[in-house]
Amino acid sequence: MRSLVLAFVLALSPLPNLPQIPPGSEIRVVSPDLLTVYVVWHVEQRNLVLQSKLAAPANREVRVLFRVDGGYRPPYNGVTTPGGDVVLLIQGERISLSELLTRTYRLNLPNGRVLPEVR
């Protein structure tokens, strides 16, 4: 029960080193070696706008990079899901990236889809 409460609290709190995601920011989902870029989103007002996309296979280890105010934050580790989301591993807990972006940072995901989009 305690871990469930901790996971819920973490999902509603900002990521470490990322108190906000202002307009002009960029979110990238990349391979662990940072060489393959799966998805790039640009934040315009409160909307995520797709810049480029390469489908990431399910259950693939990825890194999520945030470029805020012209500089990249340290990457966050995650794993892609069969439904197209990325589950971040934060302080030993699994947090949905799409839930974090919508509930905590109040960003609008296009067409109700989650990151990265997998077809």
C-alpha cells in the first residue's frame, strides 16, 4: 500500500531537476546510447507538437531528454510499453510519462495519444 501511495505522489510531483516545462521546450525519447531518436516533441503554449517520429518497439529501454531554456537536463531512464507510453523509473518507482506530462506539467497530448506513439 505504501508503494502505491508513493507512486501516486511521484506521478503528481515534478521530475527531479525539472520543476516546469515552459513553451519552447523539447522532449526527446531516445535509445540508451543516445544515437537513435524515436520521438521529438516541441512544446508550443501547452501543446506537444510532433517534430519527428520513429516507432520504438515495446519493452525497449529508452532515455527521455528534456531541453528547457536552451539546455538539456540529465536523461531519465524508462521503458516503452505495448500501448505506446514510456514508463519512467524514478526513485525506484514506475511512473507513466504521459500521465506525468498531462497531470503534473499540464501539457496537452495530441489526439489523446501517449508518448511515444507506436503503431
